[in-house]
Amino acid sequence: MSAEGFLEGRRLQMARGVLLQCIMGGYPPARFYGSDDGDLALVADPQQIHRLPWSHPPRALAICDADELSGESSPLSTRGQLKAVIARYAALGLAPVVATELEFFVFAPNPDPSQPFLPPMGLDGRREDGQSAFSISSNNGLRPFFTEVYECMAALALPRDTFMHEMGVSQFEINLLHGDALLLADQTFLFKHLLKEVALKHGLTVVCMAKPLARTPGSSMHIHQSVVELGSGRNVFSDDAGEPTATFRHFIGGQQAGMADFTALFAPNVNSYHRLCHPFASPNNACWSHDNRSAGLRIPASAPVARRVENRLPGADANPYLAIAASLAAGLHGIENRLEPGAAIQGEFEVPENLSLPCTLHAALERLKRSHLAKELFGSEFIEGYVASKTLELTSFFDEITPWERRVLAAQA
């Protein structure tokens, strides 16, 4: 939209079905978005209008809510779904507090998708070989890129906690500072957009796939969650003596109750399950544990005031609005229904059958499709539309034959 049109308050409308557009660009049948495929209004959030510091000539980006023309939030909007979950907490005098940890890879350009990704050429003329995890000198060749990333984050008011080189080849992680759940979802979205745009300026490719390289750790988007009282800001997961509360247990119980049903919301793509199949500290289970990275729900070591639950299932490819909404909705379901979690698991353990999660996109979509809990918390229209869109993507994947199949199966009798 032109700056003049935006400043005049001109309403921007968009076809309702665009909210169910699949990643290849197609759409499920119109019955999933109202049959008529009428318009929505995109309403800019006044707190989320940003001049894009990397853009020349100048451009701005406005994060919008997708509202029905009658004024209410569209049930197909993932940002709207998150706002609805936050409102349900507020009705109980509570507010969720969230932080995200986003991992990503920085690669050389990859014009041929049939070829594997490669790390960029370093200043020493070599490509990183995977020996730089947690090294302070590992990103020397990428310093101009990261310098601009930091500058753009500051210009967009994106506060960062820590940056580090992760375990994968040319893999990095950022921890965003904890805060309001909607704000953190917006910041995570903006940061991913920033990364890709700045990388292109530097002749690089940033990839937020869950598993872009074989035999290498994948990329996650861990979600740290606590709940505070509105007004006082007291963490309701800890009592006055610093001990865990019943609310804390119920929140974990709700997370456990929802993780299998919501797996397709946390792991939305075929590639997501490559990350979960070979865990590398990316557990595909609904177990909970104190400071054990093999559990899907980890309670990090912290002071009582910072007691929180880390959901380790979501990948870097997850929609931050939807993943945060699903995780918080599951926790609230546990609080409202006083659900008790199973026993905490420590050390090496076998995952109980009732705490295992779907291990393919097909299985996850089938579980979501049958979930009464998902439809209760997010509405039938959203869940059915989401499943329909993701089924199109899965069908498109199965329409292609992979190099592995040609290499291994062609010679079979």
C-alpha cells in the first residue's frame, strides 16, 4: 500500500481464503473458508508499524490483524487465535509470559534445490566443517552480516538476550527476552523476516527449515512459558516459600494432554519430522523433567521467580503465533480442569506409549483432525481449514520421487 493511502486510513481488504493458502501457493476447497471467499479487513496494529532499516528506498511494514468485515477477529487468523488465548487468561486475572529461542542456518546461495546446502566461504577460504559449536570465533567470516542484523534489531526495537553458534554446521541461535506473549510472537516473526532480508543483502541464505542438513542437528523454536497475576506480576508457578504450586502442576498436565493432538501445529511440515526422528536434543515426547533436554517439556534450573515450562517440540519452521497459542492454550486447559501431570522423568528413559507423539506429518494431521480438544480451543473452522491446507502440502510432497528412492530402490527386484 502507498504511504499516502496508509496514512489516510484507507482500508486494506484481502480474500478470506488467503489465510489458508498452502506453502506452494494453492488453496483447499472454498468450503473451508466460507464458500463465497469474501473479504477480510487487514487492520494494522499501531504498536507494530516499522520502518525497515535494511530497505533502500525506504519501506515500512505493518503487522495486521485479520478481521471479518463485521469487526470481529477472523477465526482463521493465527494472530487472532493467540489474542483469544491471551484474553482467556486475562478473564482469570492471569497473563502468560513467553520467550522464544530461535535456531537458524546461514548458508551460501543455493540456486539448485537438488543440491545440498553448503556453509558460506570463510575469510580463510574454507567452509565451516562443523567444529565451531559455541566458539567465540566461529562466525568471523559472517561478522558484517551479524553486525547489520544487530543494527536492524536495535532499529526495530527487538531486544536480544544472547546469540551463539549452535551445534550444526553454520547454525546459530538467538534468545529473545521474555515478555508479553503477543509481543514475543510479533518479535519472532519480525526477526525471521529480518534475517532473510539482511542475508540476501550479504549474498547469503538464511534457512529456518527444521532440518536442512542430514546427520546434523535441526533447528528448534523452544517456547519458555510462565504465568503471572495481572497487576502484581507475581509468578503463579511459585508460592511464597518458593515451592512449585498446584497451578504449575496443572499447567504441565495441560501441556501433556495437548501435545500429541497439537503436534501438527508445532511441527507443520514434512521436513519437521526429520528433526524429530533423529532427536539431537529435539525430543518427540510429552514427558516432563527438571532440566533434562531429552524431555519434550523441560523445567529449566532457575530461581522461583523465574519458574517456567519450556516446550521443546516446536521447530524453527513453526508459525510463532500458532505455536505459542497452542502451547499456552494447552497449559490453560490444564489449569482450568486441574489436570495432574505424570511423574517427572530424569536421566535416560523409555518414553511411555501414552506420552509418545506422532512421528510423521500424516499421523499428526490425522490426530489433529480427530481432536475434540483442538476444535474446542481453536474452533472447527480453523482446525478443519488448517488440516485441509496441510493435506495439500503433504499430497504435493508425495507427488515427487526423492533421490533416495531412485538410488536405493531402483535396483531392487
